[in-house]
Amino acid sequence: MSLFLGPIHYWLYNKIELQNKITENIIKSLNIEEIIKELDEKYGYLDNKPLEDMIDTQNIHGWLQEKVNVVENRLAYVTKYALDKDIKNIDKIKEIFFYFGRDIKLDNKEDAQVIFKAIDDNLLDGMPCDRAKNVLDKNQDFIAFERRICVHKKYWDNINIAINIYYDFVNSFINGILEDTKFIFTKEDNNIFCIKINS
């Protein structure tokens, strides 16, 4: 069965799994395990099995899109549930994202392109065909990219929670990756972002 799968499918599923782990960590850290049954019933869940043992090889793209939907819905719903309980939980969730980012191993902390690749390899941004991000300029010391589309907003809108909260979490994740580097993450324009040397 694995003969039907390519590296891009494992790459995407690793990102799906990471977002799922973050959501599970939020549930555990905030002691809101009572939400799990409702989550599973509403949105489904990921099985803890190798990808090749689960995926529908007759519909690889559709199966992966379904799993993207699962983890996106779960994160949005858990966030809203946690913030409805206590708005201060937002800082705890940001901290969780930061620590997950900090755990990402970098092959080269001196190269902005390597850092961007680490972000792109770990943060779920829809399906590869969505092309949610587009690199505009890059060298070892600097990378600029645009957010072409937001593939997350529909999930957050569905349960009436502001999408900017999600992007606060993303910023925390990226800052975690950057913690022991010379780089900072900045917003340059409406949808333009940079990783550049902290001068």
C-alpha cells in the first residue's frame, strides 16, 4: 500500500499529526478532558497508526483533506471552549505553541531559508495545492513571504471565534523556533512577513 504514497503525503500528514498533538496538549494542560468525547463525535479524530495502514489509496487527496478538516476543527473548538472557560487561557495556549516551536530541530540556525523550511515543514497550512504561502525574496539572512490565502478562517468562523487568535498562536510557534537564533519574525505589510536578522 505504501507504494502509492509519496514523500509529500508523509510530509503533510506529519503536519496534521503535529497540530493534533498541540491540541491534545492544550486539552491535557488546561485539564479540559471532558471535551474529548464531544470533539470525537463532532469532528472525528486521528487514529494512532502508520499512515500507510490507514489512508484510502483510491482517494489519497480526499482522505488527507478530511484529516486536515479534523485537526483544524478540533483546534478551533478546543480554543473556543478553553477561552469561554477562562479568557486567560489564551496565554497558556500561546505558551504551548511556543514550546512546540522551540522543540523543532534546525539543521542550520544561521540560515533564514532553513528556518523558513522548518516553519513550512511543521505548520499546517492547508493542502499543498492550496499554496497558502508564497516566498517573495530570500537569501541566507532574510526571507520575505506573503500569506496568499487564509485556509483556517472558515473553521474559526464556523464556531464564531476570531481568526486573529489563531495567528497569535502561529506567531508564538514561530518565535519558539527562533528562540536561540539571531532572527526575528516580523509583519511588514498586510499579508507580507519576514524572517530577518535582529539588528
